[in-house]
Amino acid sequence: MTIKAKPNNQTTLFNTKSSDNRGAKISCSALIIAAPHSGSGKTTVTAALARYHRNQGRKVTVFKVGPDFIDPMILRQASGELVYQLDLWLVGEQGCQELLYRAALQSDLILIEGVMGLFDGTPSSADLASYFDIPVLGVIDAKAMAQTFAAVTHGLASYRAELPFSGVLANRVNSERHEELLAENLPEKYRFYGRLPADKLITLPERHLGLVQAQELSDIDQQLDKAASFIANTALTDLPAKVEFYDVESNSQYDLIKGALVGTTVIIVKDQAFSFIYAANIAFLQQAGAEIVFCSALEDKRLPSGDILYVPGGYPELYAEKLMNNVSFLRDVAAFSESGKPIIAECGGMLYLLEQLTDLEGKTYTMAGVMPGKAKMQDKLAAIGSQWVDLPLSLNNQEQDNVMRGHSFHYSCAEINLEPWCQSVHHPSERAGEYVYRYNNILATYMHWYFPSNPKLTLQLFKKVS
């Protein structure tokens, strides 16, 4: 799973079929759920499909295209299984291949929620579909549409000639007559799977970084079961066509990292304030042999003992007062920092380490204060996009690939009174991205890192102090 491409490598082979490094083969029903644009209802449809087939006794594995953290929380609640990212750039071709093969070994159905519009991004959901020959289900918000529904369907299906296209579902359509109107104007070569209504019960609430987290919704299971009941009235009740998935023949990260972190205890802050963490990051650390200890900066009064502290991103601004008032936990974080043990913090986790955080109402809260600086929330999106960073590290005076891939998405700005250690670069534009700070034993940045993108570098970052 190691990414071999150099930082400036603009991969142009996403439209080709996967063919290199093929090992054993297995078949599994699979479908990519995509749309013309964001907000069409991809997450709702994917979650409804997952819950429906799970309720039929099938094991459903769901993936999310792109770096989103919040949609996977909903999808995990729907499927009952961990949700990993699939992205040909972030995860890599071999990484995606390995994840899909392992899922196919143990699943009856693989569902993949796309990102943005079907052809948006570099790489896009369409790139993934073409690369692995996985059929696409187009989800179109047709609430104010009639004959144009057929035109949009034709565009999704034919814009790229080699795209495997399964058919289309009309979303937010409440009447049978409206459904008939959509279907009768659709050419026969495009399969019409039916409709989902616009129902307030299955509408998932949103906030500035996307959907509200699953654990914050008290009626989430009721919503998912209701959405699943609508699937029963569509042609999506049958399993989709099977797709052949291949194992990675060599260069597996699992062989590379096995046992490398045995004897290392990693403390991960994970609660409603800090929950933006790739499932693959946790799996990576576990597969490397690290002992993972989860804790809450909101509820726990003491920080558990361990060798390394990892504070991921999240919504610290929504819980700033409660974080500030958990004085004993803040003191333990400060003591951990003073001990010289490594701390790795991303986005909201970095804000937590600063001296102050000001919310959208202008209220200022005291944070951990182990990094000099302060942050302020704003209404305007501050940064978004895939990024890579080349960390200026050396191991035994030998040159190595120090490129880590990830993404950035935040509505805050930070004034940090430190000289940046290095700076990330946006993919594919190569614009300057986020600063990375190295302060004593702390490594912090707005960028969310995808650890499996560089296993050797990640192992070095999580090496405990002797």
C-alpha cells in the first residue's frame, strides 16, 4: 500500500482497468452510488441500501470515495461494519484493490458511496468505477424535474464511454404519477430502478462540515429503517451484478508493518468533539501491533497512560466550554507534553492544543495551552482539498520517501506563534496548503493524514521515546 509516486506525480492512468499486480480472484456483488452533484441524496440512498440488505441477513461492506469522515459514520450505523475510504490518489490503486478484495472475501454486497458529482475530482468516482469495472447507480434529485431526468441520465451514462453504468434511481419523488412521467421518457437502454420519496424522517441534518454525526442523532436507527423500507418498493431489492476483485500479489502493507509497533501504547482521543479519524489509520496502528487506548476529552477526568498521544480532528468548537471545564484532563495533557512523549494532532486536535479557541458567537475558551497560539471559528470555509506533505525527516541518515497524503477541510483560522516546519501542497493544483508545526514533542497541522499512504513514515512518527 506504499505510495511510490513522487509528490509532483499527476497520475493519468485512472481511466485504465486494473491489471497489474493481480493475485487470487473472488467475485462479489458491488455497486457505486453516484450523482450529478453533491446534495442529491447519495448518503441517504447508500445508507438505505445498506440497512435494507443488512435487514435481509446479508453482510454489507460500505466504502466512501474521498476523504469524508462524517458520511462513513452514518454508513457504519446503517451497515454495522467499519467504513473505509476508497480513493485512487489518497489510498492508491493497490490500496483500493486490497481493501476491495478483503471486503469481497467476507461480504454478500459491497456498496461504495461516491463523492461530489460522478465525474468531479482528480480522481473521481467515475475513475474508480472504470478502474475496477464496478457498475454505477445514478441518484438524481428529480423533485422538480420531468423529461430532463432522461437527459441527465444520458449524460451520466454516456459522458465516458467505458463507464459501467447500472441504471438510475429518482430521489425525492413523492407521487406515482411523477415516477411514471420520469420512467416513460427514459430510453429503454437505461434501467429505471424506481424512486425514493422526499420524507422528513429520512432527511439527515447538516452543519458546516457536512452531515451531523451519527452518534448525535437519537433516532438514527429509526431513520435508517424507514429509508430501508422505501428500498423495498424499488428494483434494488435484488443483489446487483457480481464483480471480480483481485488480491494484491505483492508489496502488501500488512507484511511491511506487522509487529513494528509491538510494545507501543497509543492513546487516541475519540469522542463527539474529536471523531474525524480514518478507520484505516486505526487499523494501521493495530496491524502494526500497537495497543490502542481510546479516551474522551469530554467525559474522562484523567488521560490514560501511554507512549504516544493522537488527537484527531472534529468539532471542538461545539464542545469548547465542556472541554475547557474538564480541567483535570487538560492538566494531564499538559503533563504528557512536558514528559517529552510524542503528540500528533490534526485540525481540531491542533486547536485543542492551542491556548484559546473562539467560537462563532465570539466566546473565547481556554484550551490545553501546550502550543503557543489561538484559533477562531468563521462562517466562511477556510480550506478544502486533497493534499500531500513532504516531512523533512531522516532515518539513520538515509534518504527515504517522507510524503504523506491526506486532506484539509475547516472553518477556522489559527494564529500560531511558531515558525512552520513545512507546508503541504494541494492535489492536483499544486497550490500551497497547510502549515505543519513541530514544537518540542508535538507534531500538529490542519491537514488530516492518511497513515497507510506511507507506512514507513507513519511507523517513524509513532515510534515511542526510549
